[in-house]
Amino acid sequence: MIHLIIVISFFALFIIVALLYYFFYQAKGIVRINRLLTLKEAYANQIQGKKRLIVGGSDVLYSFDTAFLNEKGELPHVNFGLNVGLGMQFILDTAMKNAKSGDEIVFCFAYSLYYRPNLDIFAYEYYRMYNRHKLKRFSLKKQVYYLLANLRLNVKFVEKKFDISECGAYQNIAFSDLDPSKNKPLRFPEHFEETAAIRALHRFVRMAKRRNVDVKLTYPSTLGFDAYEQSDYLAELKAYLESNFTVIGSPNDYFVPLSEIANSVYHVNQIGQKRRTEQFLQEIKELESL
């Protein structure tokens, strides 16, 4: 009897903690994402006329110095790098919300965005905190799973603080500190297939065309490994994207050495950022000349 009471009490306590978390807990990582998004949107909204948005996950935050591009280019640029854990759909929604007729969008998606869930773990947490009616996008099973998974992640979260320009890019990432456990190739699916995320991208491009918004894709800067040369997935992804979208460059154009990596295989330091930003500027000039 006592054992049963203990079990019931523990279960009741668990339910209470889960409910308190669901309705009241402010996850520091999501607060940070929202703070970044607010900064980027404020900068984008004050631009008069056409602009270019560079959109993706955190790799975009590190890779593209939009302040430099704004000094050198003709169009104003906004860095809309957020977090890969939000999923493709959240990133697409953000881009559409902030694009106006005549604007350009350059998507730079971390490879996992193409095959991970269209709305991923941090999108659930963002909606829980800021836009609960959108939680209906998730099945009940997914909601329970992501609630528990985020609870676990939030316990371990340690916030990183970097300089950030008013147009949304990280600056002055002067270190190279990749944990040895992360110094390994990304794991891709064996073969490319059209996922929900890919279908969402197609829908976005069709809608963008109707709204007179130009869309291009490019590939992320990431630490290079010989294994990528034999990856069927990368080759098939490249062929598919080039057949369906306007694409800048190829995956191997943006593989970088360890000396240009900061703290993740997707995060370049200021040396890698300078090289990628200058390369991007040259690529855009070449496209415009055509």
C-alpha cells in the first residue's frame, strides 16, 4: 500500500512539474533565439526599398558578415541566421514574414534541414513560449516527446555570448576551439529523397514568385572531410537542387580547414567568415553580371 502511494505521489508530482514547465518556464536558449529574431526583424523593417536576406541556421550567423556586405554591396543585407533545431518550416516562415516585393532571399541550409523534421524540437519550444496556437502543427505524440526532450536540454543549456552586428551577424569570433569529439564527418542519409522539408521549400518558392521575391540557394560552410567526396547523398542533393532551384556554388566550394572553424563543424571563426563573405560577394557580382 505504501509503495503504491509513493508511486502515485511521484506520478502526480511529475504531472505538476510538467504542467508548470509547459505554461510558465522560459527556456534560456529560446529566449536567446527570440532576442536574435527581434533584432534582425527590427533592422529589416527599417530598410526602405529592396534588401537581401541571408537565411538559415546558426551556420549563417557565423558565416556571413552582413555589415561588410552592406559596406561593399549595393543592396542592404540582413543576416537571418537562427538555429537548425527550429526546422525548415520555421525558418521559411520567418523569411516569408520579413520579405517584401522586390527583395532577394539567399537560403543557406545546414544539410540536416533537408532531412530532419520540417518543424523540429526548438520550433515546438518557441511556439510553447510565444505562439501556443501553432502547437497544433505537432501531433500529440510529438508534443509530449518534444516537451520532455526540451526539458532535458534546458537543464544542460549554457548560453554563449558573442558580438553581433545590428544587421544580425556574429562578429569577432577569434577562437578555434572545436571539441575533439565533434571533429568528425556529418552523418547523412544513404540517399536523397523528397522529405516534408523539401516539399515546404517548393511551396515557399512558388509563393515567393507570386510575391515578386527572388530566391536562391547556397550551401553551408562546414569542416571538410575526405568522406564527403564519396557521399551519394551530397551528390544526389546537389543534382536535385540544381534541377529545381537557382543555386550558388557546390558543396565542396565551402568545405573549410580546421583553422577556420570555431566551435562546431558548421561554425566558422572570423577567418572563415571573412573568406566566405568575400566569396559570396564575388559570387553575387558574377550572377548580377549575367
